[in-house]
Amino acid sequence: MKVLSALKITCVGFGGGVLLRVVQMLFFYDYETGFATDGGLTAWLCLGFVVAASLLACFFCFQSRRYFGPYVSRKNVGLGVVALLSGIILLFTGAMRLMDHLTYQRGNTFSQGEIDQRGVLNLLFLTMCFLFGAVQIYGSLGFFTGKNGLIKMPLLYLTAVAWGISYLVLVFVFYARFSSFVENFFAIMSGASMLLALFYLCKLLAGLDEEGAAKRLFVTGICAVILTVTYMASNLALLLLRKTYSGEIPPDIQFSLLGVAAFLLVFLVTFRKYSIRRTPKTAGTQKTESSGEEKPALKGKRFRDS
């Protein structure tokens, strides 16, 4: 099985991507004109690196596609903590967007979000931040106790999908208009892959086509983690160095994306430990004499990749 290798490549992918993009934005980017000073060479190098890492990790997951099993709920304090923190960050982002919206409505010209000039999209996004944040906090209780509380309310996690849609609309309308194709690619594809990952996570937690959802979650989740962390973490690091540029996504929104990406990464690591079969599905199933139904022979067994 190559799932562990895929997760290692994921960490290398976003780690190297952040480093390459920070170097590019510090030394090969003109903040006054918005153009790269090296013809975009380092930007394309960064993009090529993260795309190659994503494809390689997805290829390893494809090779292990027959080892994916149903989601097994287990007590996991680490995952619960990350889910709780991501929920709190989402609530914080919603509060910041609401404050900015109210500031704009009062006619204060110091409101930072151009997003507020079209209030419907802003209100939709901040509402989804509040709802998704509340669901994340509720879901974290299940990770702390080892119970999947969302399986009794499968539609509850659709708030995550709605949040992903509202974020992708915002990015497409307001922030994907750089002169560089690379910047636009990071902005759009990070949001699109995050949306798909949340959709398959919703299916997995709801118990719908668990094996198929798990395989697709790993592929889309790996892409979401690599692209999102590379783009958002480097932007926030540059912000600490007082490097900002026109059209940049507000920091609180980027911070919420990082929180969700961290949750996805920890969830994938947890799933590998508890919901991956020791043997392929074709060799690890058995039929009952009475019904002829197939049942996993080693469902929920914990093991490590060879």
C-alpha cells in the first residue's frame, strides 16, 4: 500500500510549495506593478512543484484504491482539537466579515473588504462561516468521544459544502483577477479542490458509499491541502513581513481556509490508521452462507503500511 507515502508526499508538497512561493514573492515580485520580475519563472517553478507532488500523491492513492474501507469512528483527541480550532476560526472569520459589513453599511470608508460592495455575497459567506463553524465544533465532540454524531443527521455537514461554494464564488468574483496565471490558478483551484473534498467528506460521515467517498476524499483532499496551504500560508507569512498586494484575500478568510485544510490533513492521517484494509477488497471479503452478502474480513483493524 502506498497511502502512507501519499501523505508524506503531501507534507513535502505544501512545505516545499510554501518555501518556493515565499522566495518568489520576496525576491521576484514587484508589489507596485503586480508583475513578476523574472518573467514568472519562479512562479511556474512553484506551481509545477506543487502540481507534481499532488499528482504523485494521488497516483499512490489510486494504486491503493482496493484497500480503502468504511469509516471507523474512534476516539481521537488530536483530530477533535483540530476540528474544534477550525470551528472557532470559522466563527471568528464570520464575526470579522460581519463587522466589516456593518462598518461599510455605516458609510465608513475604512472598511477593508471590497466584498462589501456586493452585500449579498458577503452575507452569504459570513452566514456559512457561522453555520459551518458551529457544525465543526459539534463534530469535534464526536471525535473526542469516538462517536460519529453526524451519521444521525447526515444533512448537517452539507453546511460545509455550502461554505465551500460561497467561498469559491467570492474568489472567482473578487480575487481571481491577477495578471499572473499562476496566482489565479492557486486562488481558484485551492477553493475548487476544497469544495470537492468537503463534499466527499460529507458523504463519508453520512455513511453514503463510504468506500468510494473515501477514495475520492483522499484524492481531492490531498490536492486541497497542498494547494491551500501553499497559497494561504505563504500569503500570511508575507503579511507578517509587511508584504501585501492588490486583490489579496482578507487575512481572516485565508486563516479559516488554513484551519479547514489542517482538519482535512489530520482526518486523512486518522483514516489511514483505522479504515484502511490489510489486504485488498477482492482478497479480504467473505460471503455468508445464508445471504451471500460480502462483509469486510478485517473491518476497523488498525495497522501500519508496509
